[in-house]
Amino acid sequence: MRKNKYMRHIAGIRKCLAIGLTAAMCMAMLAGCSTSQSTSSTSDTEVTSDVSTETDADKVSPNGSADAENTSVKTEMTVEEMQAAIDEAMSDAAIDITDMFTKRDLAGTYDESETVKITLSGKTAACNSLNVQIEDGVVTIKAAGVYVLSGTFTDGTIVVDAGDDDKVQLVLDGVSITAADYAAIYAKNADKVFATLAEGAGNSLTVSGDYVQTDDNNVDAVIFAKCDLTLGGTGSLTVKDTTGHGIVSKDDLVVTGGTYTIDSQDHCLNGKDSVRIADGTFNLSCDEDGIHAGNDDQQDGYIYIEGGDINISVGDDAIHAEGLLIITGGDIDVSKSYEGVEGYKILVAGGNIDVISSDDGFNAAGDGAGSGDNHDGFGGGPGMGGVDMDADSDAYILITGGTININANGDGIDSNGYIGITGGSVYVLGPSDNGNGAMDYGICAAITGGEIVAVGGSGMAQGFGDESTQCSAIVNFDEWVDSGETTTLTDSDGKEVLSYKVDKKFNSVVISTSDMKQGETYTLTVGDQSSTFTLDDITYSEGSGGMQRPGGNLDNGGMQRPDSTGDDSDNDGMQKLDSTGGGSDAGDGQNSDNGQNGGQDSGSQTTETIKNTESISI
């Protein structure tokens, strides 16, 4: 079993390294996009399968100048500049994707012969180690080691206050801790703390009242760590809190195994520097974010998910990173959220992701322009869908694999900068009104591979630009189509190319698949309405409404304001298509972390991996 997990980890890292190649390719593809709302692109950038580009240096800017850099948003970049920007973002976030999890993180085991036993009983506890102090309902662990906790603790807390270089492992073996006004487990000082769920053991941690602070730290979670925190093992843990967070690390929060049920007022899982998930089963419920990384006023916290079964029902964002958000695998099911997946830069390379959101399904926004900033205006909230005033050339959503189903009452996929799709399968049920769109971007969107069907209202609808290398079409119909109808694309011989059952009202369809070929004629049928068109260009646009930019040829040209003709949202579920998503496995290049006071890197990398790492960070 461990060997299989190790091999999954190896494959995951290799796949994540490959993101760099596709990111560079997609960003090169996006480089030629223009913020112009004209009916055709003015860019001369040519993108080929080997990521070569040819850029017209004399492109005229909106103010008539030949210097594009004088505009507020830089829309042309060389491949080298793009790579430098990606590397800079990785460096700023201190991300090394070959070093997400140490061997000790992934192991989730311990040597029974080296453990110290702590037995909890009512308001006190028993232990025969000099490194453990027990006083007034507080068990304090003072040194590195492996400590096995069992029993019931009422109105008590476990405190780790060890040396700066100490690694402390807490094994929860049938523990029940209830604290009235303080964290059930507080890692006050250590190099790193491991909380391991013993095999077959059920554990529960509860904070029943308001937090009372006893030192300079704002302790506001059931498990609160000032240091790196790793959760693992094969047992289960239930966390309940009515006033604070579920689990917090002020450094890196890592989860490699176990089953977690977290019900909290604030964020369920919260890592200041990062949240990294290799595996595990999660049922997350709260009024704030399910998984959150970073400080709200900085763009430096990142989330990395490569596996696990993650179920989220929350009042705000299901998954929120102030910086990068990277998903390479796992099964993620968001049954309730304000915004589903939000980050400044979002990369999806694999996994199965289902999102239901009252606002945007996916949202790439920075500088507070996301859900926490404005729920009723521009830049991530219901409104005009992220018009150019919010354009941000550092924000992007890049999808290279996986299967994504989105049911959103706001924008389905929303980026203040770029949207790029190079692979995977994406299905979007967007808004049943004209106030938002199934796809919304501030600068440009391009597709080179994969498959997408995105439906919604036509008022703010946007399609892909002419810089794409895969054909696409956006068709806006005259009449609204009732929920439950099937959208079907057929070729000139009447052969079905793609079909999708839509469980919401809509009158706009964006569609792209590798089976669509330039020069061919297709018919898109929805209910009793149909449109027959020929793909004379890489993109096709038809019907009134929308904000097609930069490419395509909207029949009415220009942009239509949102109006009041849209029907109320009929958000009664998603119809998933059978498609091959890209799950991700997990990889080599692991580090040894099996000593009490540090550890040497023991993972090895192939020559190819090292070469890729030197040239590409993500």
C-alpha cells in the first residue's frame, strides 16, 4: 500500500513539473491577446505546437503610440518574459514542487518502542516522562519525541512548547478533548509538529466557547500551530468550533492521510504560508473558507492539492489562495459556496472538480478584487462580469487536464487577466440572467486543446480569441432555453460531435472540442432552436449580446449592457458528462524528515527532472 502511494507521488511530481511546459505554451498563446473590443484581433503573434512565437514589435497601442508598454496592461510578452514572470511568482511564494512532502510527512507511522504514553482522564492526565508537564488541565510537551495520547480530557488542552529545532509527533489514539475557551491542541513552539491519527482510532476535538488569550499569540483554532503542522495517519478526526477556525498553521499546513470532519465558524483548514494536500478524506463545513492560504492583505499564500476526497459546503470560498492555487489530482466536490475556487493564479492539471457557487465558480483575482472585497460590484461579484477596468495581467486561470463541472449563479470561469485551456474537460452552467457570463476575462482567453461547453446568459457572454489554435464557437440564441434541454453539436453529415444536458435556463453557448475543424460546417441545436455555421476562422460568433474580445465576429459587434430580460436562476444541479479526466499521482524527489532535529534531503531526481527544474518552475 505504501509503495503504491509512493509511486503515485512520483507520478504527481513529474506531472506537476510538466505544468511548466504547458504554462509557458499557454502564456505564449495568450501573449498576443488584445484588450480591444473590436470584431477581429490586431495581433500578429503566431503560436505553434513547439511554443515558438513571432511578435509584431510595432503594434499600435490604444492611444496611438507604437509602444505597447505605455498602456496600463501589458498584452504582449516574449516567451522569456513569461517564463521570468512565472519563475518570479514561484520564487515569491517559496514554492518548490519537488519538495511538497517529506518522507516523514507521507509515512504517517511511528516506532512504538520509542513512544511516550500520555493518558487523559477527566480534568487531568498521567505520564511518566520528565519532558511532559501536567498542571491545571494543561499538558505541556517540552522536548522532541513521539507522544501517544489516549483517553478523554474535559476542559483541557495539549501544548507543545519545545525547542526551536525540535520535531514533535503527537499520535492521537482514541482521544476526546473538549476545551471551553482555548485550543484543544496548541503548538506554541517547535520546528515542526506531526499530528498522526492512529490506525482504526476515532478522535474528536472541540472548543465550546469564545477564545481567551493567554499569551501574545492570537490563538483562535481547535488545533493552532505557530510552526509547520503535518496531519497524517489512517484514523479519523472530528473537529468542532462555534467561534473560530478548525485547524490553523502560521507556517505550512500539510495533510497526507486520514479522515477529517471539520465544522467551524471560520476557515476549516488555514495555512498562512501554504496548505498542501497529498491524500485524505475531508468533510468541511463553515461560514468562511473551506481551505484557505495566505494573509488577506498579501498575495503570498498558496494551495497545492494532488489527491484526496474533498467535500466542501461553506458560506464563502470553498478553496481560496491569496497567491497560487495548484490542483494536480484528487476528487473535489463543492456542494455550497459563494465562490468555488479562487486564487490569484490558478493552475489545474488533473483531478475531478465539481463546484456549485452562488457567485463565480472559478475566480482569478488579486489585490482584494475577489469575493472578500465586493459581493455586489465589479471584480468578482455580481455585476458586469469583470470589465476591462479590472484587467490584471498577472491573474490567470490555466487548465491543462482534469474534469471540471461548474454550476455558478455568477460568472462560471472568471479571470481578471487570462484564461487558457490546453487540455481536460470543462463544463459550465453559468448564470440564467444577463448580469454575468459563463466565461469572463479581463484581457483574453485562448484554447489549444481539451473540451469545453459553457452555457449561460448572452448579455455578458464571452468566447475565445483568435489566438487559439483549437476551433471554438459562441452562439447566442434569440429565445431563452428551458432547463433540462440538451445542447447538441453535429457535423455536416448529421453526426453527433458533442452533446450536453443543461439543467439551467440559458440562451448562450460557448463550445470547443478537438473534433471541430476549420472550414467545416456544424449545427448547434438547443430545444427547438438551432444554428448552422461554417468555421471559416478559428473562432465563430453569432447572435446578439455579449462582449466578445479580442477575436470573433459578433453579429451586433460591440457590447450589450445587462438587462432585466433574464430569467431567475434555475440552479437545480449539474449534468456531468462522461469524460476522461486527468487524475494525478504523486512523486519522487522526497526529502527525509525522520530525525528529531532536522533531516537531510534523501530524494533523488532524474537528469530529466533536474533539467526541467532548472528551466521551468511550474
